Amino acid sequence: ELLAELTAFFQPKLLAGKRVVITAGPTSEKIDPVRVITNRSSGKMGYAVAQAAREAGAQVVLISGATALPAPYGVLRLNVESALDMHAAVMAEAAGADVFISVAAVADWRVVNASDNKLKKNASGQAPELEFAPNPDILAEVARMRAGPWCVGFAAETENLLEYAEAKRRRKGVPLLVGNLAQHAMNADTTELVLFDDAGHHALPRLPKIAAARQLIRAIAERLPRKHAAA
Amino acid sequence: ELLAELTAFFQPKLLAGKRVVITAGPTSEKIDPVRVITNRSSGKMGYAVAQAAREAGAQVVLISGATALPAPYGVLRLNVESALDMHAAVMAEAAGADVFISVAAVADWRVVNASDNKLKKNASGQAPELEFAPNPDILAEVARMRAGPWCVGFAAETENLLEYAEAKRRRKGVPLLVGNLAQHAMNADTTELVLFDDAGHHALPRLPKIAAARQLIRAIAERLPRKHAAA
């Protein structure tokens, strides 16, 4: 515990004075007042990135879906539920940020015919008909902002990681995308990250999430253009 | 804390020697390896009922969906994810039980075309087509068992509680059904329960969930037929 505190204290202040906005955890799309569509994101990776950014001297805003985790020390947490909530919170924070790191598992779709009352099984025994609409692509939208923050995305895939992650990086228009295999990382305390940028990809070893997060923060600080870099 | 321990210790042993099986929390129905359909049940009410049953001297098996709660002291917890998992666990435990209390928020439907790999947004931008099948009705099935346990159901409704809860009691074929308003009880630490039985309904005041659970255990013990009643 003391060792952990000391390690945290002695992290190099690579992001001193920078404003960093990070999303984490799942979004939760309402079907009715009790039922939701969500995902198995625990939020652990995003919270580790928030902690590592704070240790590196950044001012950190963590926009988080529902998780069982405490906010890391010194980090401002904003709680959201749906992808639309998260979109609104990110748009309000991103304009003034130097770095945006999108770690949250944001739902691609929301239910447009969500009910204000609990859906009842109807007499015919038919399942409710759910209609979906695409959610905004938060990361791509922030990446397109004029004078917006330097953007980092995450891709959790279950297969074809190298192909899907690089395709996602290009589609989102971000300089750095972090890939991992969902089946190894979900709910686990360790992860194996692969960093994708214009120069190709670079695989980190399996590490505790906080150690992987510190390596990611270093990789971000190294790549940050001068206008965003720490003085 | 000491007062809480003493209060627990001095609860009357109304279910001494009885085997009680309780379900709690949400079920989680897989769409793909990361996406799920679930509900906002925190598990607090079911865990309170498990604690109250244990305090009353019962041997308690708690079959629980994913929650952030620790197992109550002295309670055997079996963790499950989907409604089918919960069904299998309940069927294995219910035969030897004296009382079955179904508090879990079990999904009515599961996704039959769940994917083994993470679904990709396809080029057409179409939402994935989800096909649903009805889940087994665990409570009704246990209530129909020959020489099965004495059954208690829960109904969380957002409207028309009196009408829906009594209809549910008859449909499930259980002697006691506990209704509450989902919007007041979900994730809260207090609840207002309404007990429905052959004699009509009886509303409890708003109480902390553990206090409401103790009143429920008393109501169960009073109604338990002699073959199930404590010696």
C-alpha cells in the first residue's frame, strides 16, 4: 500500500498542467424503467487510465457509466447512464481539453421505442418489438473538432484485433488507438494492449491495468504535439 | 454496528432448521461476448431477505445474478448470469427446500441468435436483428412441483400495482406474493412492500429493506403449513 503510494507519487509528471477527459465503463440503454441493454465493461481500464493521468500531473475529468469502482483520488467524476448522456457530458468538457481518451464501451444503438412503464408480457406471448437508432459516434465527433483535444480511442475486439483496430483508428480519425482482446481484458485486473498509430502497431506485454495505463500515458505524452505538450 | 449485530442475534428463530432457497439480483442475457440485456436490480432486497432468513435460523441458499453486494454472513451464495443458469440452479436446490422466495428480476426473454463474436456495425448501418425466445418461468415451475417448497414471489411494477401483483400471484400459483413499486424500490435502501395472499392484501410501511425483510420472514413463518413449519 505504502509502496503503491510512493510509486504513484514518483511517476514522472509527463502531463503536468494538461486537461485530460476520459470516458470509462459501460453505457446503459433503457428498454423500460427496469430493463436495459448494456455491456460487461467493468470500467477498470478507464479508471486505471484516469489514475495514471492524474499521477502524471494532469487535471482529469472522468465521465463514467455505472461501475462498482470508487473515483480515483483527485479525479473529477461525472456519472452518466446512456450514450446520449455520455455524448452531452463529453461535448461539454472536450472543448477545453488537451487530451481525450475514450475508454468507455459505448452502445452503438439505443432503443427508440423505450417505454415509460414496465413492459408486460402480452397475451400472445410475443417478445416486445425493439426499434433501434444509432448513437452518436462520440470519439469521431471529438476527433473532428477544430482545435479539439488530441484523441485516443480504445477497441475491444474478440477476434481479428490487428485488422479491426487499425480500421477503427482510420474510421474514427484518431492518431492513437489502443486495442485489446475483450475476452482477456473484461473484468480482469491485467490486460495486453496493442498501440496503433501512423507508424504501425506496438504490443505491450500482459500487465496489471494500472501498469499498462502508465505505459499508455507515457506513449501519449511522447506523441502529443507541441501545442498540447507539457511546458 | 454492535446494535445491528445484537438485533440480528435476537431475531426470533421462526425458521429454525428450515431450508430456504432465495433468488436475487438481475439476470443477464447475452447478445454477444460484450453486450447484454439486463435490468437495474441491485439485489439489495433479495440479499436482505437472505440475511433475515438466516437470522431466523434457516439454512439459506442465495442464487444470485451479478451484484456489487457481499454474500450475507452464513449464507451459501451460488452465482449465475442468465435466466437459464438461474433456472438450472434453482431446480437443483428447490427439491430439498422448505421455502422458495423468488426475489430476482429474471429476464422474460433471452436472445436466441446471440453471437460468439462481438457484433460489428455492418456497412448498411442496420441495427443487429435480435430474435427472442421466452425464458422458463422459474417461480411457476417451482410452485407446480409435487411436494415442492412453499413459494413466495415478488412483483416490481411501475403502475397498477394492486391489479398486476394479484394477477401475477394467481398466474404463478403461489400462496404469497410481495409487490412493490419499482421506481421507489430500485437501488434504494428502503422499500414499501404489499403482501398479497388468499385473504387479500396488506401494505407494510416504508422501511429499510432489512426491516421489511424481517417482517416478510415473519409473514412467511405465520403462513407456512405445518409440514414445513419449524418444530
